[in-house]
Amino acid sequence: MSDTHIKQSEHPTHTKLSFDDFKAIVIADYHIAVESRFVSLLGRKEVLTGKAKFGVFGDGKELAQIAMAKVFQLGDWRSGYYRDQTFMFAAGIVSVYQFFSQLYAHPDVEADPSSAGRQMNSHFATRMLTPDGNWVDQTLMKNAASDISTTGGQMPRLLGFGLASKMYRNNPELVDMGNFSNNGNEVAFGTVGNASTSEGVFFEAVNAAGVRQIPVVISIWDDGYGISVSNEVQTTKADISEVLKGFQRDEHGEGFEIFKVKGWDYPGLCETYETAARISREQHIPVLIHVTEMTQPQGHSSSGSHERYKSKERLAWEEEYDCNAKMRAWMIESSIADEDELVAIERAIKDRVRTEQRRAWADYNRTLKKEVDEAIGLLAKIRNETAQLLLNELKSLTEPSLKEVYSTVRRVFRLLRDVQTEEKSMLLSWYKQQQEINRDRYNSRLFTDTAESPRYVPAIPAEYRTDGKPVDGREVLNACFDANFARDARVVAFGEDVGKIGDVNQGFAGLQAKYGDHRIFDTGIREAAIIGQGMGLAMRGLRPIAEIQYLDYLVYGLTVLTDDLASLSYRTKGGQKAPLIIRTRGHRLEGIWHSGSPMSMILGSMRGIHVCVPRNMTQAAGMYNTLLRSDEPALIIECLNGYRLKERMPLNVGEFTVPLGHAEVVRAGRDVTVVSYGSTLRVVQEASAELENLGISIEIVDPQTLQPFDEKHLCAQSLSKTNKLLVVDEDVPGGASAFILQQILETQNGYYHLDGQPRTLTAAAHRPPYGSDGDYFSKPSADDVIEAVYAIMHEANPSKFPALFS
């Protein structure tokens, strides 16, 4: 495979062009438009012939994206969606070869730098990290955040990309961050389809960008439909820029600059983007460009036909107003090129695209062929009639996939399960070696796993004065945050009520006055935007703490967490990272909306984000200290009813660390292992005294983090002593408790230590009603813990521990 690296060159700017220079620029742009269109047409054919599984393309959007690429400079950021192939070609970020390599799912980072074959085609990303996980110089490249398929999901993080420019320009403490910004001159470009502007995340992002005057340029590609649903159904007045007129800048200069331009008007598009980028770059004003009268010649994707829902009149209009056709006609009318010249250009481009497509397909198959040949060679040595039939089936396939290769090999192992031969041993050795290769191809980099991973942060114990007085837990947190803000100018914090009043539980009390409202600030009620903003800031080198006021409200930002942040490292195979800390509080309090503990939702949807569940504010502080010295995203859930409980103030409050994945035995015991975390851990501690009076000694284990979970298998070690297990938490039945059981019994092999049924004690299936009585009857109480433990002991020794309720 030849070198596929593309130089990201800057477009020259000219205040005055000769006609020849102008002609050269226009023809070069037409080259890109034709190239991109033929890529779309050929890509669809590759899907329909079975070479690829699915295709989504940017045909009909070519000219606007070329205009955007003209003003996209080194250091700028794109947060877009899966129609932007022309922009990526025009900006020099992605090649035709790389496009087709992704279409074929080539699992190689050189062939597909965006995702190493992990994403559908047209989901682009630049590699922001060196192979060992360090940041590259973002000011020397054109930056594209990894695309996601969720409609509108690219909008929240756009806020952070733009806000970072504002912070780098206005905060002199960040002057040494030259690898991330050139005095805040970078613009964040967002692209979104017209139908996706109906999403709540779009309005959250637009509103937030207007409030803070963030330097973003948002392009709306409007082809009149969202798959088969027309604008008349999608949008009030069927026109999003009409809806957004209230965001237009007023005489005070606040709000958006809004432009409307037709997608087939090449000169108008170029002029609009030049003006928009200049305003945003120089004045840090948000800009919205509504590009109308676009087309989608091949429909939404390779999965359907737009002839099913578009009228003949509409299809005829789309053919007439196809942007490439309009540009071609304009070039001829303007004497920029004649018919013969354009035909020659088009023919040459088609030939080149086909050459690159074939090269991508050949390289992809060359990668597979090596393994196919190796597998066939080893299988041929096995003397078994049925195995040879399976081999012949594999050999009969024209272009077998890895799935077909390894499925055949595994069937042979099942067939020869009671046979031991040298030939089988050779096949098994090869298979195990290849499994490691395939794990790297398809299962690696859920986390960045760099030298800055939290696992490598040294464990530093908290130190205390012997005569130190207890303080409120919130004061420990406040001191921790204070120390970290003083230590590292990159640390910022924001959320609802975080700034002026220092959050509802006073963790940031007084810190805005000390460090400024550019580092600690309030936001509106917009959870998705808060998390997305934090993600964008983290990707631009800052160390944000994004606060979601209550754990119950995390669900409003869940799409950003699960679709974008959690999968970022995985879907780029370690090419991008976002060390964002999400701070929230939950578990016990009062009422349906402020006492949630939806841990199973979090565990099921946020793999790729560390989940920290500290039992008190000191442990929380140690986790913040760890995470602020590492480079992976995490959620920290503080105990809502713990801020005013007394704790000792560590002398090294900004330095001590709590390692992630390290459980702790908080009470030694001999009879039953009780595993719990967060607020219920204190309930278990409360119950332990009465259990002791009943002659029962429990060992309490606090996992401290649920992702990762007890990596040293402390729970199983405890279980080997007690042989009895109770898991206590306040999620729903079968929620996080089921996950903890799976980890202890299966991953840690704790099942072999049991001499009785493992038990769980959880909250009720419904949300907790308001009031102390509602809490008592719906969440685990000390009484519940005592009786659950006692029941385990009664089962083991009924004569010593007679039934309580008989």
C-alpha cells in the first residue's frame, strides 16, 4: 500500500485575482465537486454489489462544502455529520482511497485513519494523538471530531470547540498552550441536516452559543427532507432560518449573524462563507448559514430509494437544480471552461476515482487473503472427512470474509473436540495468535490506555493532623477544588448554579470570586449542552469539570454520554480522547425526582467512561485528584446526603489520590461479605453494630468505582473467608446489584467460595416517594440490611439463628 498521508495545505487568499487565477481556482473546485459526486455514485454501486454493507453519501451538497473548506484554516475544528465527504476531500483531510477503505471496513488505521474500519462510511475523524497517546499540535492541522450517526448529536460538543477559542484568547494563564490554540483565532464549524434541527440538542446548542457568543459557524444542509419526511412536517413555517430569526444579532451586537444562501449558487456560497468565517474568527460571534435548495440525488442512503416518497415534479426539480450541473452550466456561460474541456476533466476524474477504489479494495482483500491462505493451509493438513468438506466450502467462496474463515476454523475445533493431533495443535496455535490480532482490530481502545491512564497515577494516601477538627464533607471538596484550580490553569468548572453560588451544595463556594468567571461559571438548564461543551473543551486540551446538578437529570444528557463521549476512544481506535469529568450527586434524599440511583442505566450505556461512586467527600476528592492527573473520562457521583456529614480534612487535600478500580475493606468480619457503595454503604455500617450484638460479624467491602470494578479481586478474597455474600445498593432489583454479582461470581470466580445462595438487597422497582417514610419503605434501611444478613445466617445455621418472623 502506498503512502496515503495527505498534506493539509492552506488555501491562498487573494485580494485581487487575475482571470486566469480565478479560472484555475474555479476549475480546481469543479474537480473536487465531480470527484466527490463520482465517489458517491461508485460507492452506492459497491454496496449494491455486496462489497460493502451500507453506504451513506454527500451527493448534492458538494458546492457548499467546497466553499466551507476554502475558509477552514489550520487549527480550526469541524463537528459534523455523515454528509460531509466533499468538505473532507476539499480540506485535504481524507482521500478517495481512505473513503473507500472505510466503506469496505478495512481494519487498519493507515487505510482508514478515521476509525480503522469501525465506523460506517462517511464518519470522519482526524487523529489527534500520537501512537503513544500524546496530543499532537492541533494548530498545525485541520481538526475533525469523530462523527456520530445520532442526528444532531454533533451539536453539543461544538460548543466546547468554540468556547475553547474564547478561553484561549481571554485567559492569559493559558498562554503556554500553544499546541492547542493560536490566541483563540480558531473557528469551530458545525454541520447539520435540516431535519436534525428539530432535535432538542440543536436548540440547546444554538441557544448556548448565542448566550456566550461562541465563535462557531453552523451550516444547515437543507435538501427539504429528513429521509422521507418533508420540511413541512419537520419545521414550523418549513424553514429553520425563519424560526431562528429571533437569534439574529440586534443593535447591541448580541446573538447570531444569520445567512441564507442557495446550495447551487457557487459564487454566493463562496462569498457567504468568507464573510461568515471572518466575523466569527475576528469578533467571536456565532454565525448560522442556512443553505437551501440542496438536493440528494441518490436519496438518504443505500438502504432505500427516494423515488418512493418524492413526486415526479420534485425529482425533475432536483435534476435541474443539481449543484454540480448548475456550476457546470455557469462555468460554460462565464467562459471559464468549454464543453470539451469539462468532458475531459470529468473523464479523467472518473478514471482516477476508479483507480483509487480498486486500490482500496485490493489492499483490503490483500489483508484478508493472508489469513485466508494461512487458514486454508492449516486446515488442509487435517485428515478428517467432515473437516475437508468444511474446507472445501471455504475454498469455494470467491472472497471469504474473516467471519467465514474463523467460523470454519471454530467448527473444525468442535468437530475434533476429542481428537489430539499435531495438525490440530498447529491450527490451535495459529488461531490463538490470530485472536490477539482480532482483539486489537475489533475490541481494543475502549479507553485510551496511554501512559496518562488513571491506572498509572501513583496512589498517595491522605495525611492528617492528629488534632485536626472534623469539618463538613463539602469543605473537603471545596478545598480539593481550590487546590486543583491553583495548581492547573487548564481546570475549568461549569453547570447550573456552579458559578455565583458555588453549586447547590457549596463545593465551589467562593471559587468564582477567587479564580474568575472565565474558569468557574454558570450555565442554563441544558444538560446535553453542558456535557457536550465539556467534551469539546477536553478535546482541545483543557481540563473541564461539567456538573449535572442531580443524578436523575443525567438522563437528559445521556445521548452525548453514551453515543459520543463513551465511544470516542473506541470508534477512533485511540485516535481521539476527551478527559472530561462529569460531576453529579445522587442516591438518598427525598422524592421521585431527587433521589434516583439509576446505576444500571449508567453501567449499561456508558462503557468507556469510568464510573466512580465514593462513599464520602474525602474519597470523592481523592478521585478528582486522580482524574485531573490523567486523560480518560469519568463520572463521579457524590452522595447527596453526605455534604454536611463530618469528615477529617486531609493536609494534602489537593494531592492525595484514590486509585480507580481499587476496592477497600472498610470493616473486617468473619461471617458474611457485604458489598455496597455510596450512600447505602453507610446504611450497612450502621447495621453492623446491631448485627455484632446478634453474634454476626460482617465484612464490608466498598468497591469505590463500578467501572473499573475491584481489579484486585478483594471481594472474592473476602468471600473465600466468609463463604456468604450480600450485595446492597439502591438501584432497582436486578440493576447494578446484578452487575456486581456478575463481576464477583463470574469474573472473580467467587462462585466457588459460596456455601449458600448469594443475595441482593436493593430499592423497590418504583421511584422513591417523597418524605422520610417514603425513603424507608422503598430503599434499603438498616433494618433491611440486618434482616437480610440474618436470613443468610439462618439458612446456614437455623438452630443458632432462628427465623425472625415465624
